[in-house]
Amino acid sequence: MDALLTAADSALRTLFVPPRASRACPTVPEFAPDSDMPAQDKALSGALMRVNHVGEICAQALYTAQALAARSGPQPDETLARQLEAAGREETDHLAWTRERLDELGARPSLLNPLWYAGAFGLGLLAGRLGHGLSLGFVVETERQVEAHLASHMDRLPAQDQASRAIVAQMKDDEARHARDAQSAGATELPLPVKGLMRLAARVMTTVAHRV
Ligand SMILES: [Fe+2]
Ligand SMILES: [Fe+2]
């Protein structure tokens, strides 16, 4: 019951309370004001950062659900639950930075955030039920796919948008580290078809969130 209340609290917090970062938002010295950016570039940055914000909403849901599953499964794994929660806390920085950047760009977060959260939460519960190795394997694969996705944004973001680039670059480094941490905690490699399905689900999310 306690675990369920914690999960519900985390969901409401993620969706409705402005996130607070524990690390300062990454910035660059040669920061160009957003007002100098052409409207088209600004719109593109807004769409890409909305996708990244949705990714972080999903990260909160995944880590919370996987921690819940680890703690409440047939063989409670408190160490794993705590590790997942710690990673989730670091993702809160990403959530706050992307949200802040959306506001600066005058873009709005995805209207479907409750839906993204619910979907990711379900996936996280499923992954968490598969046990220590596969649950961590799911983290590794998710973080690797997010890292590759963020790398593609470094190509797609307008050259002038240094502020978004600084955030995405730092997130990319963090996600790579999350993957390494999960790997060294005893992750099992996921089967190829599962990785393919995850990529497909991510593509649906990124395509829709780009617009809505
Ligand atoms: Fe993240
Ligand atoms: Fe991550």
C-alpha cells in the first residue's frame, strides 16, 4: 500500500508540479538571446524540446514503476528499488531543464503527458516483473536508445540554439552513464525483437509528441 501511494504521489508530482532541478541548468558562455532566433527555428527547437520533455516524463514513469515492481514482487529487491529511485531522481533534473527550456522558447509541453506517463508506467511494471537482470536490461536498452535519440537532436537543433544544445549534450552524457550503471549492476541483454519493439514504441511517441 505504501509503495502504491508513493507511486501515485510520484505520478501527480511529475505531471502537475513544476519540477525542481538539483543541478544548475547547463548553459554556454556564448549564449545568444532567443529573440534573435528566426520564428521557424524557434518552432523547431520547441518541438524537439517537447519530445525530450516527454522522454523525461516517461523516464520518471519507468523508474518509478520498475522500483515499485522490484519492491513489491514475489522476491522483493530493495537494493534494486533504491538504485532505480536514485536514477529517477537524477532524471528530475532533465525534466526540469527541458520544461524550463520549453517555457523560454514559448512552446508548450505535450497535451498527452498523462497518457505517455501511463503507458510508460505500464511498460515499467512489466519490465520490473521480469526480475533483476531483465529489468536492468530494459534500463540499459532504454537509456542507450535515448542517448542515440539525443545525439540525433544535436544534428537537428538549430545551430543558433546553444541553450537547448547545452541541455541536450548534458542529458546525453547522463543517459550514457545511467546505461553503464545499470549494466554494471547486473543487466541481462534483452532479446533483439524486444529492442525492436521498444524502438517502434519510441518512434510513435517522438512522432506524435513533435506535434501534440
Ligand atoms: Fe533523462
Ligand atoms: Fe537516464
